[in-house]
Amino acid sequence: MNLSTPAGYTLIGGGVLLVTGLTVLTVASTRLAPALGLREDAPWWSSPAGGRAHGLLAAYLGGLVGLGAAVHLAATGVLHGSAALAWTLTCLTVAGLVALTAPRASQVALRVVARDPLTVAEPLLTAHVVPDGALDDMDLVAARAAANHGQWQPVARLLAASVDHDVRYARVVQLAVHGLRRSRWLDEWLRARPTDPNALAVSAMLAVRRAWELRGPDWEPRNQLAFLAALQEAEEITREAIDNDPGDPTPRAVLVEMARGQQVGVAELEARTDKLYALAPHHQGGHEAELQYRSLKWHGSTEDMFRHARAASAAAPPGNALALLVVTAHLEHYLTLAERSQAQATAYLRSAAVRAEIERAVARWQGGPGGPSPVNRERAHNTLAYVAWLSQDRETARPHLRHTREHLDVWPWALSGDPTRVHAVAQQWAAQPSRSRRRGRVRS
């Protein structure tokens, strides 16, 4: 093989590019990354993730170039100088390698560059679970099925028997979500009992859900006026429900939820929350809505959000899922950090201080007289499973993921895409052995 030819020089260049790329990839994956000028707080192309991307791309291209040059040199020797045929074989070889390796290489690249658990291989269909916000509430499932056949009476009886504020609120939310697609049963209910506080509560929640659907996931100027008009109508319906039954906290929680969309001031928000918490001090739906208002992405700040979350979590009775509100705050901050740097966001969730605060919140939630309350328990498992998955902590995620196999919620999994697929990815990831277990097997 004669290296003193253009093909020979290309082979050497490809080899150098391959070695250089692998070196950059290796260094960028260690604590030595700053030696290459790579920092977590730098723009992406100057961060360790960017360095890994550059190194992996260089190694991949170097390998293709070097292999193509080697094929050309070998073909030239066998074909005794038939350059045209040698180049044809070289091009076909390189094109075939790209076709065969590109899909797998892209998956590897995503995992290496982002170090994101979402980028594991496509999950098996057997891991797919269809989300249902009713979760383990079989009474709600039955009443909702009856509503599909136009029977509102089972829904009315269900809500009339829902004396716990959080249970009632969760059921009203799910019935409103259902009403977005099928609402004739609610119309019939309101015609038969126009002052029924339960029907009015569902109607208020449905009006807000319709407004958020008009807004859509991507805020666009053309739907702004429709959104605000729908919120105005939702407020009118909600205040009618409050006037009809001033002792029901559910419509007051709806007012808190719509506050961020209406862009009301802090004084108005607190006027609404004061009246809600006077009726139900630990109302989880209300506190979650207030947290969203006070978050950085809406009308507050990171400090304001955590101040509210920590106070509500600390005041929650042992066993109450409200104790986990601070976990939701950490998740919100993670999402804010991930917009700038996925690595920084993951490092935040994995930090000792965050892990310790989450563990304290979980201990308070699990510390009820008989363990965690069944109210919103499956929602809590979904939240904790998702956060543990984001922080790449398999040992913590597994017990919560066991619950989500049977009762999968849309939130928070939808934050990462299609909840069915995202949850299946998390389940497949959790089935892999953790690093500590692998090291233990090696030692033994």
C-alpha cells in the first residue's frame, strides 16, 4: 500500500481526524474539559456538550474518510491502476457505510452529547401505557363512562359525595377535561339543575380549560384576544358559581388558576388565594396554581416561587401530597435551566442540596399515620418518578415507576413529549442495571 499518493495522504488525514476527535470526545466527557476551554456556563458550542459533539463528529467523519481512502488504495492495487473503478468502489463503500451507520450513530450521538435519558433507543411496545388522569379513582372512571352515554346523574352523585377538597377538585378537573370533547351530559345537567353547585363548578373549570386550549402550547398574537375573551367569560361563570355556593373552595381555586393567564397583579392574586385558603388552607390545586403564577416563566421569580413552595410544603400535614410542592418547584427550575443547558439542568437536580430537600419532602409525604394519604397519591408517584428519571437516579425512580405502570398521568410526562412514549423510555431506562449494581457484580 503506497501512502505517498493522494489517497495515502487522505488515509493519514482521516486517521489523524479520528484520533483527534476521540481525544476531544474523551476529554470533554471528564473534569479535564476546562483544559479545552469548555465550560458549563458557556454557549453550547463552548460547553462540554458542544465539545463532545465536535469530537464525535470529527471521529465519525475521520473514520469514514480513512476507511474510504483505505478501500481506494486496496482497490487500486487489485485493479492495477483502474482509477475510475477504484473511485466507484470507494464511493459505494462510503455511501453504504453512511446508510448503515447513520441511524445508529445519531442515537449514540444524542446520548453522548446530551447525556439525556430521553434519548435511549425506541422503547418496546409492551412498555407503552395509555395515560388517564383519573388514575386509581375507579368511581370517577365509572361516572365518566356513564357521562359518555348522556347520563349526568352518576357524575352528580359522585361529586355530591366528594367531601374531601382535593378529591373533589381532582374529579372536577378530570370531568372538565373530559367535557372538552364531550359535554352534552353537562348541558343536560345544567338544564335539569341550573343552581347545582357541582354542575357549576364543573362548568367553571371547563370554561378555563377551553380558554387554555384557545391559547395553545405556542403563544401566538392571533389567538391572544380569543384567549383573553374566553378567560373573561370563564371568570364570569366562576364568580356565578362562587355566589351560588360561597363555601365551595373549588371555584375559588379556578380563579387562582386563571390568574396567570389574565395577568392580574400580585395584590389580586393574593386576594383570591386568601379567600381560597380561608376555606381550604392546604388546597393542593390552589397552591400549584399559585406556584405557576409566581414562577419565573409567568409573573414571579425563582426566589418567589421557592418561597411559596417551601412554605406550603412545610405547612402540609404529614401524609398530605402538598408536602411535595417543593419538588414541583425544583422541576420548574430544572425546565428553566434546561432551556440554556441540559447538562446544567441535570447537574442541578443531581446536586446534594436539591436531592436532600426532595428527600425531606418525600419523608413528610410518607410520614402520615398510615403512610401517604391515598388522596393524590398516584399523582405524586408520577411526579417523583419523572423527577428521578430526569436526574438519572434509577434506584429512586424504580418504586415510583412501578405505580405508574398501572396509573399513568399526562403531567408531568407530557413536558418531554408524548407521555406514552416518554414514560415507556423511562421504564426501559429503569430496567437497566444501575452503575453501583454493575460495579458490585464486577467486584464479586
